[in-house]
Amino acid sequence: MRLLDGLVWLTLGIIILVKLRSIVDWVICRGKKRERRKRMIRDIRAVIDQMSPEELAEERRRMRARCARERARGSEGVRMLTYRLRMVEARMQQIAAEAAKKTPEAIGRQ
């Protein structure tokens, strides 16, 4: 009877270890995905910051059309596309604000 109890506990211990291993693997994989996503967003932001206003306007037009197509298909990729679109629009607003500060009227008011 003791031998049987020992085997049951040993089996349960092995099952628990296997489950813990799968949980640890899942956590590591999720962390790698998060780092990859952060790196990708950093790269996209760097490219957007280097674009001219004309290129930004063209990119915004393309991104809006692509988002509309993805929404019509019911795709899951809309979230990342809308995030990129918001980054492009924010950069365009930033450029417009910088240009407004450099206009002669703004300089005369200071």
C-alpha cells in the first residue's frame, strides 16, 4: 500500500512539474512577443520621424485606406494599423505646430 501511495505522489509531482514547465514557457514566450512588439514600434516611430510632410500625408492616406479594407474583412490587424495611423497623425500635428511657431506672425507676437 505504501508503495502505491508513493507512486501516486510521484506521478502527481511529475504532472505538477510538467504543468509548471509549460506555464514558465508560456510566460517567456509572451515576454519575447512583447519585446518584439516594442522594438517594432520603436522602428516604426523612427521611420515616421524621418518622413517629410508630403510623405506623411501620403502615408496617412494609405493607412486610412488599408484600415478601411481590414475592417471590411473583419481582420484582427486593424489595431496595429490604427496605432500606426495615430503615430503618423501625431507627427503631422507636431510638424504643423512647429511650423506655426516659426511663422512671421507668431514671431512678431513674442
